[in-house]
Amino acid sequence: LNLPQFVQLMETFVGEVISLPTVKRLIAFIKEEYKQTEEEKMEQLEKVHRISRLARRKLLLEALFEKWDNNASGFLDLEEVDAVLSTFKEGMEKEALRKAKTHLGSRYPQLSRVGKLSPKAFQTFLELVVSEFTGDEDEAIDNLVEFLTRSVERSRVECLQSLARRKWLHNIQQAAETSGTSMEPVYKAVFKALSQDAEAHGDSKKISAYIALLEENQLSPERGQILLRYVACTADDGPYVLNQILYRDMKGISFAAAEEGKPIHVPRVQLHGNIHFWNHDRPVEERTGSLLVLPLHDARWRVFGILGLDTLRDQCVETIFLTHEISFYQGVSHAFSKAYHHICTLENVLQMTVTALDWLYPRAPNIQAVTMYLVEPGKDKASDYALREMITTHNTGQKEIHSSPVLLLRKDNLLRDYLFKCIDSSAVVCTSVCGEYHIAVPLRDLSAQALGIFDISIGHHKKLPPHEHKDLQKMLKTAQAACSEILKMSLEEAEPTYVLEAEHLANLRHAEILFHRFMLQDVRECI
């Protein structure tokens, strides 16, 4: 138990109405009776040491990755890393390297196709290499990190450029985590990062940027199975680009970039002959500049759209994108992909939650209302996190999915402190507020931390009838299982697991179906 969990356990044990002398007697009793054996002490110390060691290793490897990935592209080339590692100890560890690469390939099957290491895959690779060495593992990884750090040299200017770029990329992820599942702040952060870099590191280029996502073509199937829909762009290009659709039979290089999975750079669009210009008002003689189209990959390197940039609005003669700029733009596309899929995952969790509450509503009429919140990082140092109200259902069957969700901060919501206690301890909290009884239940992520919370109001009843309580427990257990499955689907090592035929046929409704799948599996296990 950590401190918040211990406090919550004690508060639950003593109840709400208890005298101070009784509390003091309980504390004295626990101090007297709680004994820790030497074996337990050693186990606890070893656990703390192990956690500290792993945290230190993670920081070491993250710093190493950032030093190698100077242009903040988000990936390292596997062959380049492999080539440097093969010279470690003058090539005496090549067999360990070969075995590690084999294990890495089985864990990340897409590596054989793309040859790129994400920060997580890079860390896994080095840990696998070290696991094949003899001797102390911590000492071995320190030696390996020192060797790889010495193998790359960065100037002060390069370090400052990398630092600025990483800050802009961080803003994209922060926008996703504090937007309440809205994509608009993410789009703004992406275009701001691109324009800031063009200004600071791209000779003050004037750029246009746009994002298009792949969709199944249900509008004109005869023009190709898929289409690209332009969902966001820089402000000046809105009238010409936003909500436009690019079909396969139209001019353009975007489908080629998506199919090849690699960036395509056209230094001079006026000489190419296969460029689609959305702004028909621009005279032909002014259609000059560079074009860059980058594919957007998900965690398993499947393309789901494109990020495009051009310099057609720049009046300078030479506006070619340089290699370091293209690398950073790949980093932006990677940051956008993470942000986009983070929001998609939360939307799937919310969709599953709606299905779960619809299932519960007719079975538990004594539940007055259920409000579901998502946990968001705090935007300032005063608050470590906030709660965003997303869904409210009432026992009348009325359901509200908030389009402009309210944000709750601990300091402004003393009567709802039980919600924050639930998040702190990642445990169920039962309490009464103004005579109304509430059950706060965390919805946990894969590391057992609360990512959301159900605030269940049962009115003036101290507890639910047994059959309703049983159905509530069943719903919460199934919702947690479905939530964990949704989160696993977003991991780069994972492949989605389908059990029901409907999951194959309706990928968009997969989150809804998941709840019923786990409910059905539970029934099957009981038979």
C-alpha cells in the first residue's frame, strides 16, 4: 500500500462517525501490533532498490535516445544503431547483438519492414543486448550507454535546436492530454510547431501545412476504395483546403507517399507535372515552391493519413526543405500520430462507457445518477491533475455526453474531495455528501493508475439492494476489462484480438462491442 491507499483503507475501516479518542486508540493499536520481520524489510528494500534502478535506467536510455535523435524525428535507424553496437568491445559482443536482434524482431514484427526504432523499442533493444552479456547487468548497461554517448558528438547550436524542437513536440502531446478529446487544440499545436521551426531553423520560410486522413470511399467507390479527407490546415489555406477530398484518380503525390510509407519531397512543384493545386485563384506562373508530403503512421506502422507542407506562399526563389527540416517534420508527424491516437483511445473508452451505462440503467433503478470523469494532467504547478466531466446519466434514462466538458480542480471542489481521494489511491471510495451517498470507482490504465472515475450516486440509500449491487459490480468489472483491452490495442507491440464476428465486421464500433464481448465471455465461464 502507498500512503494514499493506506489512508483510504483506514478511513473506510473507521467509517465517517467516529470519536477522536477511538481514532487515537486505533493508531496506538496498529503501532503496537504491526510488526515487520527482517525478511519483509529486506524484500521491501529490494523492491525500492529495483524500482529506483529501473527508473534511473529509463532516464539514462531516454537521454541517450534524444542525443542520437538530434532532429527530434522520433525514431532511430536500426541499421545505424546496429553498426555502432557491432564495434562495442572491438566487436567481441557480435553474438550477443545477433541474439538480441532476433528477440527484438519477434517482439516488434514491423521492424523487418520499416527498420526504425521508437524510444521504447530502442530501450528494449539495448536491454536485450545487455541481457546476453555476462556479469553485472547495471554495470554493463552503464558501459554500453557511455560507449554510445561517446559515439555521437553534438555542437552547442545543435543541442539548443534539438531542445527547442522537443519543447514544441511536447506541446502537441500536452494539447492532446488536456483537450477533453477535442482535436482542435492538437491541430493548432502541430501548425504552431511547424511555423515556429520554419521561422527559427528554416530561414524564416512561409509555409502552408495540412493534414488529411484516409477514409473508406463511400461517396464515389468507382474512384478508388479509399480517399483522403483534409481535416485541418493553416489558417490562410482554410478556404481552399479544409474539408476537401482527394480521390485516387486526381493529380497528386499524397497517395504515393501513403502507399510507400516514406516522405516525398518535390523541390520545385512547377517542374513536376503531377501536383494537385487546391487554390485555383493562384495564377499558374505563381505556382512555384517546394512540396513535402509525409505519411502518418500508427504505433504498428500502418499509414492512416498524410501531413503536407509547401512553400507556395513564399516569394523567395529558393525555398527547398533541408534534410534536418524533413527529419523534424517526421518528428511532428509522429507526435501528431501519438496525440491523435491518444484521443481516439479516450473516445473508445467513452464509447464503451456509454454502452456499459446503457446496460446498467434498466437493471439498477436505485442508482440516481452516474457521472464519468477523465483524469487530465494539471496545466500549472498548483494542480497535479484535474477531472473532466464527460458523461452523466440519470435513472430516468436521460444521458448527457458533454460537448464542452467541465474541468474540476481539487482546490475548487472541497465537497467532491472523495473523487480526488479515489484517484490518489486508485481505490473505491464510499461517502455521503449532504445526505446523498456516493460510490467513487476508478477506471484504471495498464499500470493500475486511475485514468477515469465513475461517480455513482445512490441517493439517500446507504446501500443498493443485493441484486442491483451485484449487477453494478458486474458492469464495473466488465468495463475495466474492456478498458484494458482498448488500451492494449494502442501499444506498438500489440495486435488487436477479435473474439466475436461482429468485431471483424464493424471496426468503428469495436469499442461498443467490446463491453458485450467481455460480458458474454463472463457468462460462458459461468456455464
